[in-house]
Amino acid sequence: MTERAAFYEEIGARNLAPLWEVMAGLITPEPASACRPALWRWDEVRGPVMESGGIISAEEAERRVLVLENPGLRGTSRITTSLYAGLQLVLPGEVAPAHRHSQSALRFVVEGEGAYTAVEGERTTMAEGDFVITPHWTWHDHGNDSDRAMIWLDGLDIPMVQFFDASFAERLGDDRQPLSRPEGDSLARYGQGLLPVDHEPGSLASPVFNYPYARSREALEAMRRQEAWDPCHGLKLRYANPVDGGYAMPTIAAHLQLLPAGFETASYRATDAAVFAVVEGSGKTRIGDEAVFSWGPRDIFVAPSWHGVRHSAAEDAVLFSFSDRVVQEKLGLWREDRGNA
Ligand code: 1HN
């Protein structure tokens, strides 16, 4: 045994390790993630999601979800190093029982209309493209009183909470939480460019918990008549907390963007790995040197940290996306590179 190996063995018994053997892997000159570009085509995932409805009920599963696992991070329930994503199915007549946990969640409705989520005493009926949040430690339950299956994309900060060892969770006991406010109350109070006088923020998350697609889409459509297109993003809007102008939740940033037919974005990279869900249109996205994905409605893809992203839209296209950008910005870590990747 060499002198070094003997030394490592000796110190290892005292729970000590030599930094110089691992330093280059710890402090990389640029992000070096195991996260890979990946695409989930709707025509390949819808079948299994619907099939899961015959395997287990929403009630028994608590949440009947097929997890979107990044191929570079299999077995860890992650779509990126910091985020979890899944496709959740709620069939007509089903309920997903009320619970709350430290993890914050977003829903982006992919298929269906008429199912609901209740959050902290208010229900919202959901439609395709709606962005719905259930912030950390809020009671939430889902149900479907419509006659159609509903499937949505879940995004949660599970890996971040895991990293901090800060997970708490509890069940309410009843399937449905008691309702204390009429549907639409939050949007009326906080989502009209007005705020209740003397409003004191009681939470780090937005008091608006459904950002309906019809309104977001209309905003993009109105802007396109006026706005110069951003070379990297087309027209891109950020889901905002109306109380402080920040992101809708403290750990997950979300955006909606419009790319007009024929538009090709300049290469763009940032330190936040992003999950994209296609709402409308079709096109292609090149991610680093590794992947070119052709996409259409309801497809989902992920771009890892610091990989150059270039979108090209064959038809007018709308992309929803979410990432950990809000956290990285707070920690002074977030960087972007426009046009050089
Ligand atoms: C959760 O609460 C939901 O409320 C979905 O719909 C997915 C994955 C892990 C932990 C909690 C939901 C989840 C989750």
C-alpha cells in the first residue's frame, strides 16, 4: 500500500477525508450536472397515465402520479437536481384527499376541464393551461366532478426540502377540506391590479392561487401587437405575486412565453435548469450539443443548467416553464448568458 493510501485509510477510520482527491469535482469551473436533456412526448406518456387509473384509485394512492424522472437522475424522483415533476390523473368522481406539507407545488393543467383544487378554504375549477399553486404548508385537496379525466403537470421543490432536511407533512383526515370562501374570491381580491387596503402579506407566496390560462394568453396576444420580440425568449411573462411583484412562490419560478410562427431564438443559457410544457403549437428545441427535440401540444421537456437553448417555432407556439431561478436569485447564484452558448 502506498504511503498515501495508508494515510487515507488511517484518517478514514476517524471520519476524515482528503479534500485534494475530490476538490475538482466539488468546485467545477462551470455547472457539470448529471441532469440530461429529456423529452416526454404526449403520445408516449398519455397511455400509461390513463392506464394508471385502472391500477390504483386517487384515494388509495393519495396522489396518483407518474413521476417524470430525468434519465441522468433515475431513482431519485427528480426532473432536475432541485425539482420534482409528475403527471397526475384525477378521474371523474375521484378525490385526492386533503393534506399539507413543507413542499410547495404548482399544477399546470395539460388535459381536461372542470376538476378542482381547493387551497386553504377556497376551491378553483381548472381548465387547460391554468397555473395553480399550492404553497408550502397550505391544506390542499383535488376532486373531479366533471365527466372528463383531468391530467396536470405537478412541479414541486421536493429535492430542495430534502436537501435541507426540513420535510413535514400531515393528513387532514377528511377527504375534502371545509370551504370558507366562495370560488373566485382570491382572484377578485388580489388578481385585478387592486389590493385590499392595509393588506399585510401573511405568506411568502402569492395570494392568487389560480392564474387562468385565458387571461395569461390574452396578455401575450395583446403584447404581440406592440412588443418587440426578445431574441432569446420571444415574448416571455413571469407569473408574479401581486403583493410584492416577486415570483408566485418562494422556491419555484414559472413563466409563459409566446414564439410566433417562424421565430428562432438566439442561443440562451442560464444556471436554472428549466422544465418546459408545450401548450400550443409545434417546433423544435436544441439543447446544448446533445439534443434536438421536436415538440407539439402537451409534450414536456427539460433543459439542464448552463445548456444553450434554442427554440424554433413552426407555428405560433406557447410554452410554459418552471425552474429554481427564484432561489438562485435570492442566493446570488443565478447567471445567464445571452447569445454566446
Ligand atoms: C402532492 O401533494 C401532490 O397535492 C402531487 O397533488 C404530487 C408529490 C410528492 C409529494 C406531495 C398534490 C406530490 C405531492
